[in-house]
Amino acid sequence: MVRSKKTEDDHIKVAKDLLLASILPNVEFDGWSSGAFEQAVIDSGVDISLVHQIAPRGAIDLAVAFHKKGDELMMLGYKQENFTELKYSEKVMQLIKLRIQASNTHKGAVRKGMSLFALPQNINEGGQLIWKTSDKIWNTLGDKSTDSNWYTKRTTLSAVYSATVLFWLCDDSDEAIDTWNFLNRRIQNVMEIEKAKAKIKKTSFGQSVFSFFDLLQKPSNEHKSGFPGYKG
């Protein structure tokens, strides 16, 4: 039997996961700090040269990796579920629920991450992470929009996701039932807005307004990574 050889990317992924697993226990108390990062390097045993390659900025790079790992777990959960019988809005709600549940055991790390990405120097990067989570949800559900709807869908979902995470961080109800009720209300609010937009579009005023916004087009994959919705 021929065994596949691990690539450099495989080694980097294993080392990154090891660093992430090592820093999470300390983040609860020390936040995504240099102290927590330095201890994670010691605990993980990852070679320092590889550490610099994986996380050149230190703890913030692991905070980014933590968020992206949550997106991966959301997708893994989605593939294990059967959403075919659900309404579109219900599918959106279930994906957001899966995304939040992916961080259930590390609520403190999420809370510290919110504080980290609320800092002026990090707020743009934090916004990009949330945007990309929303973009991943819409793409997973087969969104085909290419005009202004591409932007409005992701902007709205980013707001819903962020608000729900903030609610969840303070929720102590059984199985976070209050959070899921909150999320359901936010999704219903969005659906009502979409219905109102549809009605306005039928008027002459609405047609003129929305025809202007429809000049906006979905960005191409060649755009720089700082642009919302970047696929890189």
C-alpha cells in the first residue's frame, strides 16, 4: 500500500491546530495576549521558526485562526445535516446556529476575541472575518446574486450574526434557548424588510432607486484581500 506523504501545508495545519489548542485554555484569563501566546508556544512544543511562519503577529493571528476554525466546524456540521425540507430563512438560521455552537466550549475565547477585534487597530480585520462568515453562509446556500443584493444580503447577515453572538455571550438559559429565540426574531425582521423592499420595487419611485443600486456588481476574485467578500 502506498502511503501519501504529508505536504508542508499539512505540517503547518497540524502545528497551527496545536498552537490554537494550547492557547485556548489561557485566553479565558489572559485574553489573546502576548503572555498567552508565549505560553502556548512553550506548551505546544512547536518549533519557533514554524511559529513565526504561522503567527508572525502573535496572538492575533491565532485569534483569526480560531474564528476560521469555527467556520470550518460550521461547514462540517452542515454537511452532516439534512436541510432540504427547510425554508430558505430556516436554513440561514440553522447555519448561524451551527456557527455559534461551534464555539460552545470556548465562550470565553469568543468574548475576548470580540474585545480584541473591537480595538481601533483591529476593527477592520474583525469586520472582514464576520463578513467572510456571512459570505460563506450565502455561498453554501447557493446564492446567485451578482448585483446590489450581493452586498445587502451579506451586510444584513453580518449584522444579524454579530447581534446574535453578543446576545449569546450573555445568555445563561438552558441550551441557549433564549439566543435561538432572539435569532429567530432577527431573521423574521429581515424577512419583513425583504417583503417591504419587494413592494417598493413595484412602484415607479422604487424602480428608479433600485435601478441605481443595481449598478453595483459583485466583486471579482482578483480584488485585494481587504475588500469585503474576497474569496482568497
